[in-house]
Amino acid sequence: MARSSSSIFKASSRLRARWHHFRLDMTPLVDLAFLLLTFFLLQTSIVKPHIVQLTMPEKDNQHAYGEYHFSGVITIMLGRNHNLHYYYGLNNPFDEQVPVPEIKSTDFSAQGIRQVLLTQHESLSSFFLILIKPAPGATYKDIVDILDEMNITAQKKYALVHLSAADRQLLLANGKQ
């Protein structure tokens, strides 16, 4: 019996550990990489970004709107809290020929500034210019919204200009700021 137990011990000590070599199959990973690459290439070619063209006046031609008649100009002032104020004509307190404009307020809805622009566009189709003047409290969203309204109403002549000191005084005098 002693012999059989020693033979079992010798047999178990002779067992060797088997080395299993690890082999990674890269075929599915390569297929996945090509599928993802194809998807993103097709996605970027199908979805084209829409860019709004904005033409700015030249630096030496700051008073390009001086040739327009005062009644053919709408000045839109973007205020804080998404307020929108406009008046017809130009505000020039140093010129006695230019009357003091009456400020009106509206919003960005379809019955708001869009209706104002459409009625003005129908009545004065030839000499018509829109001056957009963002106030210090206006947000970037307000500027984008008013430029969208210009595209929706198919306005041809509009300019994004600085709010002058005379316009600030006009807003303060009417309690709109």
C-alpha cells in the first residue's frame, strides 16, 4: 500500500502546467473601425452646415446710409431682457430738419417685428434700409434672432451698427432702457 501511495504522489508531481498561448483576433475590431469611419464620413458629407452671409460695410465708408431718405430707414434697437425698440427714420438731434423719432416697442414674434418689417417692405420697396443697433444689455441670441427675421422677411439692405449716444439718450428719455 505504501508503494501505491508513492506512485500516486509521483504521478501527480509529473503533471505539467500547459501553456495556452493567447491569440487576439483583430478581424472584428478592424471591421468595426471601418464601419465607424464610413459612418462618420457619410454623416459629414450629408449634413452641410447652413451659414448666414453677413456683409459688413467698409471701414472708410462709415456713413453709407446717409444717401437714404429719412422715411426709408427703420432703426431697430435691441435692449436688455429681449426687448426690441424701433423707430422710423434717423435720430440726429443736431440737425433741425430731422424730427425727433417716436420709439415703439415690440417683440420677436410673427405679429411683432416681422409684421413691422413686412408692412414697411410693401410700402417702401425701393429706398429701404434697416439699421440694427444692439444696446449693451442685448444678448447674442437677440442679434441672431433679428438676423433670422431679416432672412425670413427677405430684407436686402440692413446693417449692424453701434448704438450711438443720441440713441441711448432717446431710449432714456422714453423710459425704454
